[in-house]
Amino acid sequence: MRLSSFAVEVGGAPAPGRQGTQVRVWGETDLLLVSAPLPGVLRVRLIPEARAGSLSFPRPAPKPSFALRPGLPEGVSLSAAEDGDDLLIIGGGLALKLDRRTGAWQVLSGSGPGARVLAQAHAWSGEAPAPRPALDAERFALRRTRLHLGAPEGAAYLGFGEKVGPLDKRGQHLTFWNTDCFPHHLETDPLYVSIPFTTVLQGGRAHGLFLDEPWRLEADVARSHPEELRFASAGPELDLYVIAGPRPADVLRRYADLTGTAPMPPLWALGAAQSRWGYRTEGDLRAVIAGYRERGLPLDSVYVDIDYMDAYKVWTVNRANFPDLRALVKEAAGQGVKLVPIVDPGVKVEAGYEVYEEAVRGDHLVRTARGDVLVGEVWPDPAVFPDFTRPEVVAWWAGHHRVFAEAGIQGQWNDMNEPACFSLRQPQPTEGKTLPYDARHGPRTHLEVHNAYANGMNEASRAGYARFSPGIRPWILTRAGYAGIQRSAAVWTGDNAASWGHLALSLPMLGGLGLSGVPFVGADVGGFGGDSTGELLVRWYQAALGYTFVRNHAALGTADQEPWRFGEPYTALVGAALERRYRLLPHLYTLAHAATRTGLPLLRPLALHFPGDEDALREEGQYLLGEGLLVAPVLRGGVRRRQVYLPAGRWAEVFNLGRFGAIHEGEQYVTAQAPLDTLPLYLRAGEALALTQGALHTTTARWADLTWLVHAGPHGFVSQLYEDGGDGPVRGRLTRLLGERHGAQVLIRREVEGDTFAEPRVTLRVAGLGHVRRVDGAVNYTYEDGVLTLTLPARWSALTLELDEDEDSGPDPDTLEVEDR
């Protein structure tokens, strides 16, 4: 292709000189647009065969996006300069070099001589639109546009949304088409969440590639062509964002700036949850809550499956089995438990049913290509489907949340929103159990908006609670979604199985979602399908220490798997795992708060903070919580020890969040003894971890008791703690704990900003110092087996420690830097 003409524009109008916020380059048929929506982000919008597809060529209409956050600025300024047949476009700290003879281009990390190539297009092409696009129902040969990017040898590709397999997706062929999978397997693709965003690691440096195309999409990640990443979309164009690093955390922060950050969850959502498809009556829910309370097991919420509805009609309650929902919600709340009902998008076709009648009168429904209302089957049969791509439908659905708000419900679980459809009244070309390709969402086809369908549903849920329950933080959980879903909902990995394979699979799946910009994620503990065992359930609760939410969930017809169903010792061991979870809540809550500002997930693959370490990249059976707490659960039956990889640094054993154990040098594998009652945990030197007391349920995130586990490094340590009421407005207190080591003296400081409230009782347990001979500023202290334990006065601000050894090393500014981590 030859792109012979170009224009530099400001807000769509030609700019004087060669500076503006957009550069358009076009030839006889094709069009390329370059902009920089944010510093460190370059957008390359490719429209092959643009002349045949638009009467406004070469000025295309603005492209709407489900992914980008509302209120993005117009963009940073670009400059364009010609050098023969090459065009160099510079802006936002990045540069694009285009060969106008061939259409090949590359995005560089800057315009100077040391700039690195972040993305190199070998080829891009498309097909002119046909009057009625052919839909191959058997092979799904729907590729209209293609982009081939270079995949350098040794580069790893992380993320890509909800995918099975290893964390590095190089060598895989991926399909982005949200699919209701039950049961899914260790090789299943696609699944429920499609996010075409990857963080590329090469030589310890990172950059991101986000293809903002909700159309059915495929990505061949150096599989059929080992030197190329190939995208093929059913849509008419390819909208690529190249995101600068150089660290993976930098990529995630910029992606969050582009697509939006997640809202702060309520504290109760981080507590223990119980669920089952088959709790049919309010008596069943009372019995479950009583089962937890009688055994002294923590519980904060019970998720209520489709059984509560009247004949599966959304926004209704089966009054025979749940005669007074408001009273039941209040009764459960009196025991510290929230009820979280399921909501499905399918609306039953039934004369006189208010939701259906409103949907028809308001023209809120998806239609067939012929213009009729599309009718299918989900749990309700027959069923119709709201068109959540339209703002008026989102507002209408949000209005129905009044029924939950009036009952006192503060969260919900949005399911079947791929959308799932078991059958259609008039069979038409489709893929999987969903709507046909040519179903209509206003002027758009389902082929275009399918992957983003759930985004609008979850947006409506959040808007509904904002309208009717403005004083709370709603908890929204979704099974499906597209890029940007983190603005509205947390994600769980759908219908998994009660097997050791699925337990192990959960960690790279959740890690991959976290690296795809979704920080709040979890998997069904114990497994949804099939029968769990006592040992599997214990190990799953241990592994779920760092899930955002811990929900035990099982399918109808499977064996009961509430924590007490397998008898002792399993009940007590599950209880111990839950107690650890509640003790860790200060740290988890702080990480959740940081995620709302930075986009960094709670559960983090090792590669996020050790991108240059090949062993860290390949280690998928362990994870980090923050930067310094390493979790290494047992993921196989009958195993009582495991190999643990420790990245760079020094790592202290804090198994079960108990006493400090041995300290190991990093960049090696160590053997962890892990009998059934033990979860191997390691705290990195330079880090501190805030813990509290266990509890039967959460109350407030203003902790009455705090114990800091501190592993002092050679230059000190740093950590932080966020506290607030646990719900409502996100206004709280941020505490920074800093330790600076100067030879034989250590200065520990506490810096506080934000709200003032009652001071907690604080204990510090510090390892890694050597012998301490004097402490100034503590109420009392002991030193035993290499661990200094300090009891601190209220509103303390500084401590001074005098050590026996004399180390001539000052503070390392990089080590002591405080940021949202």
C-alpha cells in the first residue's frame, strides 16, 4: 500500500505548521491515524479499504469505545516531519516512523538514537465491505482486517484477559469471543472475558499492546509464524494502543489511566463468602449462616443463586420460599452477613410481567436482522435480551435496582452475561451458546458488540446503586466482560471444577487477569462442578489467601462442600486458613486501595516485579501480595513439601503468618515443608506487613489491633497502611512506616495523613537487624531468636534502635521510596 498524503490536525481541523493532536495519513484506499491520548500512550488506528467503507474518506467518523474511560483528554500534541518516503511522528514521549511506500511502521520508545522498538508492523490489510457480509457458520471465517506485528525472539506476552495455560501466551492461538463454558477444561479457549491487552516483556523491560476491538478477534501469538504476533478481526479496522513501560507496573498504570481504575470495594466483600446453586429457601440460608456461626468460622456474605427468583424472572422474588426478603436481609446483617443475589440479563417473555412489558414498550431489546425482537432460551424460556449498548437501556436497567436497595441489599452477582443463550426460536449463524452474529444492537451487529455486552450490564448495576443507595460502596461481581470492565465490576473465573488441576490453574488465570487491568479477581473455592474433598478444600482455602474475594461455591447435584462437610481435621484447617485471611485484611485492604489509584492487582505474578528473571516468569504456582509477601501454596494432592522459587533479595519465612523462620537468599529454589496445616509464606527484606486479629466477620477498616511483621533490609524498610470505615465514602487515613538504617542505628518513623480516629494498639515484630542493645520510644521490648518485639505507645511517631554491629551503610533512596504499591 502507498500512503502518499498526510495531514496534521487539532480537533479534526488542519493545524498550522506540522503540530496538532492527530496525524492522518492516507493513500488511494487505506487510512492511518495517529494520536497520543496520554503521555506514554500512542494510538495507531488502521483502516484498510477505508475509501470503500466510508463516504467521508479520508476523514473517518470518531470511533466509540466501550473500553476507554469517560472524560479522556483530547490528547497531547504531536509533531510530524518528512524524511524522503519516511514520516516521523513524535508525541507523548513516543515516536512512530512510517514508510509511506509500503505502509510499514514502527513505534519507538522515543525519538533519540537509543530508542527501542516497541511495536513493528510488518503488514496490515483488510477487505472491502460486502453489501451483506457472508457468515460462515461452520468455520467462522470472519477475518476482515489483519495486523502482523514483529514478535522478537525471547519476548514474553502476558495478560490477554481470561485465558488458560501458562502466564506467557507466546506460542498460543487465542480467540476473543466471550463464551459460556461448563465445564471448561485446562485447554479451553475462549472463556468468559475477552481483553486484547498484553504486557510484552523483553530483556527485563516492558511495554503494552492494547487492541481496542470488541469484534470477534483472534491472536496468533508467534505460533504459526514464530516471529510475528498476528491479529485478525471480524471488524473493518484495528485500533491499537502502544503503551510505554519500562516496568510492567508502569504499563498497568498507563493502561488504567486510559481505561479507568476500579472503584474501592467494601471491606465485607474481602471476607469469607459461601454460595451454592441449590439454596432454595430462606431456611437454607439461615442454616448455612448458623453452620458457620456455631463452628466459629468467619463469614461475611452468602451469595444467592437463581433459586430465589420467581420462575427465573429477573427482579422478582419467589414469595413461597422467600416470603420477606427485606426481613431476611436484616436478619442476616444482624449476624454480620450480607446477602448477594444473582442477576441474569435474560428477561422472561410473559404477558403481565412488568419487566418484560417495560422492555417491549421502551424498545429496549436486541432484535434480529429482520427487525423482530430476538427470542431465545436461558433459565427463563422463552427469553429476550436487553440491549445494554444503548444509554437509555442502561438507565432503565439501573432503575430496577430499586428492589434490591429497598431490601437493604448492597451487592450482586451478574451471571450469564456473555450473553448466554441456550437456544434460539429461529436458529441463525452463531458461535457457542449465545446470540446470532447478525442480531441487532441499534445500528450495530452482535458480531461487533458481543464481547462488550456485559460491560453495559455492570455499568447499569453500579449506576443503580449510585441512584438508590448512594451511601454505600456496592459490590458488583461479573462473569463476563471486555476491556474497561474493571470500572464497574470484579471478575470471577466462572464455572471451574473441583479438581487439583483447576486449583493450580486458578493462579495463572487470576494473574493473567490482573496483568490485563482487572485488579479484583477470584475463582470459586473448592470448585463449582464435581465433588470436592477435604484435602482439596483445605489447600484451596490456603491458596485463596490472596484472591480478592474468597467464595466457596458449588453446583446443583454435587456433594456439599461447606467447610464442615468433611469433618475433622478439615473443618479446623479451613477455619485456620480463614483466620489467616482475616488477620491479613489490613494488608489486602491497603492493596485494594492502591489498586484504585494505580491499576496494580492484589494477586501479582512474580514477573510483575521481577521482569528480568526468567525463573520468576515461569513460576506460576506461587504469587506475590504487593511487592514483598510471597505465597507458595501446595497445589497437588498428598504433597507435604514443595519447591519454592525466591526472586532477588532476602526472604524470611513467615509460614501461616506466624513466627519468623529461616532467612534465605534469593534467586534460588528452596524446599518448604508444608504439612496439611501449613501455608508457606515469605517476607522480603525491606518490607513490612500489617496484620490484625481474627474475627467472625468484618466491621470496620479502622483496626483496633495491629501487628507489623517487619523484615529489615540492609538499608531499612518501608510499608504503608490504608484505613477507613470499610464502606461508604473513600476518605480515610494513610500511614507510612519507614525504617532507615545508618550503621548501628535504626530510625523507625510513622507518617500519617488523612482522617483522625482512635489509635490502634500496635506491636512491631522485626527480623533482620541483628542484636539490639537499646530501644528509645517503645513502651517495652524483647529480643529473642533474632526477632525484636516492640509494644508502642498511642500516637507514636518515632523510635530509635541501637544495634551491636556497626554497619557502614546509609539509606538507599530507591529502597525507601514510598508509593502506592
